[in-house]
Amino acid sequence: MKRIILLINFFFIATEPFSQTLGGNAVYNFLSQPGSAQVAALGGINISQQNNDVSLGLSNPALLRYTMHQQVATSFNGFLAGISNYSAVAAFHHHPTKINWGLGLQYLHYGNITQTDAAGNILGTIKPNDFALQLMASKQYNERFYIGAAVKFIQSNYGLFRSSGIAMDIGFNYIDTAQQLQAAIVVKNMGTQLSTYGGAAKEELPFDLQAGISKRLANAPLQFSLTAHNLHRLNILYNDTAFNGAEGDLRTAGLLQKTFAHLILATQFYVNDKIEFSIGYNFLRRQDLNIFNATSGLNGLTAGAGFLHKKLHIRYATGFYQQSVFHQFTLNFNVAGSPLY
């Protein structure tokens, strides 16, 4: 336990210089996209979810378990205008060292974009994309603690402009199986650019300090989750001069509004051992998407469902952005044909 506490203190000190990044000003923001339909349905961020889904390792490497041995999860998310987000995760348990290893890929394709010069002459078509390849590992300490880490290589390609970087996640997980309680802390995207776009100055990565807790009720088929993100700074509301002039200056928001912007609430309802429904509410997303003097509708709300066959888990998620929605699907299976408990 002393080693774990010392490691936590070290990473808080080491990541202090990265804690000044303002929302929207960081590079490689695609790293913040949920890598699975389950997480997307739970509000976009969840680091303490309790089930046997290997794609959860993309959110928190400490969630990798030995029961995920030889599991593979693939995910697809279709956005507007031909933009697509893909992810894949595979896990392996090394019995001699009792380490759970994982390999993950996140890929975001922005569709086909016409390339022009300053005068508007068409030069061709570019296919901009971002991807991150990450190696994950987790290990259990005592009966209730897990520690996990992920190292990411990041590549960004926007026509003639290219950039690469490296980042690291550190996750801690506490689990109480008797009380069906799980809590976690994750420090995400500590790193730097290896090369910059066009030789420009280095930009900061989307550093994030997150904490979460999930509790399943003993006498009801419900699980509740509370997740807090961007805990290293108080005011994370959108800040843009033109936007503030048209929609109101969010910098004048009160302490309560700034506090709730860090929170995501989520619930899962288990119809039986084969079907589940999820719903999430992201306070920051709702605030960012609301339009002055316009109906806000279901902004910030996400929902999803899962069909859990013993050999294949299929999950779907959708979210509401003004009048548009996204659709994300995840397939989870074991390559050896073993049941997914």
C-alpha cells in the first residue's frame, strides 16, 4: 500500500505542468472519444464499470482482468459527413506473472476533404485521420486493488501536415465484490509530441484526471455510476470570444455550475442475464451544446442497450447533439470460443 500511495503522489507531481491545458486547445483530442458503446451509453466517460468487457481497458487499464483472457472487442461509431471512429482491443493473461496484457487501437477518419490553395483552386482530395496504438497492462494487489498502465503511440495525418506523439495512462481500481462496489482513479494522456504539424511549436496533450465510482444494488437489477473528469482545474466550460458574445459569457458561471460540469451520472438496468439497458447524463456536454434562446432538447443525454449471449456480446449506444445523434456498435467475443461470463 505504501508503494501505491508513493506512486500516486509521484504522478500527481509529475503531471502538474500538464494541468493548464484549456478545453479545446489540446492536440490529439480524438483520444477523448469513448472506445466502446458501453462507455458511450454511460455518458462518454466511465472508469469504474463492473463487467467482463475488455473494451473498458481503453478507459482505464486497471479494469483489465484475467477473465478477459483471449477476448477481442471491436467498435464502430458513425458521425456526420462521413466521419467514422473505430477501435479494437484484445487481452491476454500471462499466468506466471499474473499480469493482464492488452493491445488497443483507436482510429478516427474524417472522410474525404477537397484540398485547395489560398486562391480556392482545387488541388485534389485528402483523407485526414488520427490513430493511437496502445499497450496496456494491469496487475492485482492484495484482494481489492488493481493497478494498470497504458503506453500510447499517436499519429495524426492531415494531408501535408503530420504529427506524432507518445502518452501514458495510469489507473488505480478498488473493488469490493461483497458490496458490489468499485471505485477508480485514472491519470490520462501524460506525454508530449514527438513531431509537430509543419514544424510548429509543441502543443499540449488532452491531459485529464478522472475519478469514478460504481455501485450495484443488492436487491434490484440496477447499477449506478458517478464519474468526475478534469479534476485538475475548476472551470472547464467552453471559452470562446465570439461564442461568448452571441450566447453569453460562460466565464461568469457560478461555483455550482462549474462543479456540475465535471460530473457524469449513469445507470444500467439489467432485465436479465442476457439484456441490459444503459443511460447517461453528461453535464458539460449539455452546457456546451445548448444554444441561447433555443430548445435544448435532450442535449447531454446518452442511451444504449446490450444483448449478452454467452459467446458474443453486442452493445449499441446513441447520444443527442441538438437534432443529430451518433450510433456506436461494439462486438465482444473470445477468440478461443470460451464463454463470456
